[in-house]
Amino acid sequence: MPQPRKMSHDKIVLICALLAGLPAVVLALALLWWKFDEPAAQWTLSLLVVVSWLGFTLAARTQVVRPLQTMANLLLALREGDYSFRARGARHDDPLGEAMAEINTLGSVLQNQRRGAVEATALLRTVMEKIDVAVFAFDQDGVLRLVNRAGEKLLAQPGERLLGRQAVALGLADCLEGEPNRLLVSPTLPANARWGMRRTTFREEGRPHQLIVIADLSQPLREEELKAWQGVVRVLGHELNNSLAPIKSISGTLGTNLRRATRPADWEADLLAGLDIIAARAEGLERFLQAYSRLARLPPPSLAPVDLAALVQRVTAVETRAAVAVRRGPPLALHCDGAQVEQALINLLRNAVDAALEQRSAGRTEAGVRLGWRQDGPTVEIWIEDDGPGVAQTANLFVPFFTTKPEGSGIGLVLCRQIAENHGGSLTLSNRRDASGCIATLRLPST
């Protein structure tokens, strides 16, 4: 059964106005026809009463309906994006004028917001056109919706041919899957460069989109590679000069003494001392090169379950120069390369014992070393604390070949940190706050 149509608002207002004046009109007509005896006067006055009644009723309807139509037109203009219309008679001293004023205010706010959005969009487009990284935006169906000039240049096609095409057809389907940040290898990209890709998700009109940014990393990588080689050559040259200069000087002096017709009485002792110095410098240079080779050829970790308590026991058993106090934590099994982690802990423990022995030689007999571990959520923290003098230059701790020890190579801490990072962890060294000394913290994933 069809539902009956509801009466419109203007008809309801009209009927209410007619009903409001109907009793007075009926009474006036009754008195008019009862008191007056002249038909002409009766008809004239009756017509005047009825016309006035109907006229004022229609006027009341117009006063109610016309402002509503005006507000409807204003709201329609706002919905269509035209914010230039304004209502007249917007005053705050009556309810209707206040409603008009609020609509005018809403139009002004939306106009300012659209102006800001247009300016921001223009700025974004300018930035996207000027940057040298390729930007692509795909919708949830993998269709390209946005591309900048660098993206057009990368794919060697104008934007008109690219927009609306599937990622598979563009050769960018791999960008929508896998790790969001990685090096990108694609047959559609030039092979003479190394490409880095970043992917993020955003929403437009409530639907998910994916933003792909592809950048050429060749130039930054070449610059970093050049800096790395310059640093290596500088360090190697420094170490070689430190060893070769005294070797050259001493060998020259010994050669001069041997070529003399008359040699001094202690020439043999001088010869042996000089040869000892040359051998010591050669040995130190050999240790340096071996340490450098070990750092450069560190293999990837071979992960396997390792009992942490047993590993700590093996590490402390290696150090025989001083007793190490072990602060046991909860029973844990690390998923790591046991040999590499053990080597890192041996290096850290050796440094801590060296610092403690230095303090003991200075008269502080109670200086010791402590080793322990604790669980911190998904991370295991293995800490080594000493009562040594602390570290004076913490900024250079992990600079390759930097060392404060006369016989040090500057490789140990760098190697320890590399082992930690290869396991997805970290290594930090800092001076203690409660007393003199240093604390090393090796953080490794527990699983």
C-alpha cells in the first residue's frame, strides 16, 4: 500500500495562518450580515474582510517561506563550492537574522579554507615538479593516479599516457609489495644507477592509496664510498708511516755504522737494539693489518639457540688477570651466532679489566669488574661495568683505528658494534654516573 504524501511546509504554514484568522472572519461576517440591512454594504464589507484575510495569510506564508528558500539557496551554493553568496539582513538581534549571519560566517570560513587548500595544493605541485625524486600514487586497485615530472622522466613517458594505467603495465608492481624501504631492482628502470624506494599509505576520500617515492642513490653512494676510501687510505697511510719512518731511520743509522772503517765498541749492542725495534714495529704493523682484515671480512652471523649463562661462563673463564663478578639474570637462550657474540664480550671484558688494572696500579686496590644481564621486553641487555678511570673521549669510541692504548689497534670496539648490529642489536659505552668507571651495554634480540 503506497504511503500517503506528507504535506509540504509552506502548505502547513498557509493552512495554520488560514485557521488562525478563520474564527475572526466568521464572526465578522456573521455580525455584518446580522447588523446591516443594506445588501450593497454587506457584500462590500464581506469582500473586504475575506480579501484582507487571504492577503495577510499569504503575506505571512511568504515571510516564513522566503527566508527558508534563501537559506536553502545559500546552502546549495556552499555545497556546490560557490562561497561568494551572502544573505541580506543578517543581524544578531532576531533569530532569523542570526541564522543568516551564521550561514554567512560559514561561507567565509569555507572560502578561507578553500583558498588555503588551493595555495597548499599549488605549493605541493610546485615542490613535486621541482624535486628530483620520482613520486607515484596508486589507488587500491593498483591504478596510477598521480605522477610528477621526475616520474615521467624515469619511465620515459608523458603523464597523459601514464595516468590510469595499472602498476603491472608500468613495471612498478614490485613497488606495491614487500618491504616499504629498500633498494629497488626493476627491468623498467635504468640499469646504470642504484635506486632506493620508499612506500607509504594515505587515504583519499576514505579509500586507501599508496605513495611510492623512487630516488637515484648513485651519487650519494659514490660520495660516501669516496669518503670511506679516503678515510681508509688516510688511516692506512698514517699507520704505515708510523711504522716505516722509524724502520727507515734506524736501518739507515745501522747501515751507516756498519759501513764505518772504525766501529764503536758497542756497535753490536746498537745493532741488536735497532733490529729489535724494527722487529717490534713490523710486528705491530702486522697486527694492525690483521685486525683490519678481520673487520673487513666479518662473516654474517650463523644463528642458533645459545644458553646465555653458559656463554657468560666461557667468557669470564678466558679472562685470568682479574676476578669478574657475575650478576646473573633470568635463564635465557639467545638466538644468535655464539662465536661472534662471545668474541664481542671477550673484547669488552678485556677493555674493562684493562681499565680496572689501571686503577689498581694507581693505588685503588678495590677496583673491579662486574658482568650481568637482564630482560627488557624483546631485548636482552648484557652489561659490563668497571671501576676504571672512565672514557675521556666518548665521541671517538667507535671511530675505526682510534685508540687510547699504546698497543691498541682501534678495531675491537668497532668489531663489537658491527657484531651487535649484524644481529639486529646495538652496543653503547658510557661513563658511569654513580662512580668512576665505564659501563658497556650489548643489546640483542631475545628471539
